[in-house]
Amino acid sequence: MSTTNDPVADLITRIRNAGAARLERCDAPLSKVKVAVLAVLKREGYIDDFRVSEGDKPFVTVWLKYARGRDHVIEGIRRRSSPGCRRYVPARSIPIVRDGLGISVISTSQGVLSDREARRKNIGGELLLDVW
């Protein structure tokens, strides 16, 4: 069994690698923050679906989304905050990713939100990752 100090970085690496290999889905060990991040990615249209599987070793399965020509919908995904260097932003300083063509995922006091949702609610938080 392998453990990781940064479960979000592990998740985005699994998604990035599965997309590069043109896989239909990928699996990752289960955590609450991963489920929250995946819910944002699904709402914003970057993944098709995800499902939580309970058992001896609970995990989450992510179904990737592809555009015409079998190109992965996620062109890039980058971790912004890490356990060793947290990045917090107020609502007015939330970065705009690729001139609005991408999103930032932010952990706020009201849950994990996309940058658009956080701006609309006027709340800041920890900047987790950027997706475009």
C-alpha cells in the first residue's frame, strides 16, 4: 500500500496520465477532498462522471471526457497549493485561468468551489488547482 502526503496532487497526476494514455477511466484511493474536487470538475464539464466504491480499500473511479478526435478535454491541470506551501487568496484576487477558458478550484469555508462560484459568493480560500 502506498501513501501520499498530497492526495490532490496524486489525483491530478492520475487524471493527467490517464488522459495522455487515452484511457476511458482511472481509479484513485478515496478521500473527501478528492470527491469534492471531482464534483467541481464534473459540474464544469471536465470529466464525464465519477463513482465512489466502498470496501476493504475504498477508491473513486473517474470517467474521463474526450472531445472529437479523441482529444482529452483537460488540456492542462496544475497544482497551485501544496501541503508544504499553502496559497490562500481573497475573493477579489482569485486568478482568471487562460482568460476565462479554464477554472481554478478553491477550498473555501463553504466547501470546494470553482473560481466562478467563489467570486459569485464573494469568498476566498485555498487555491487548490487550475484546469484548462
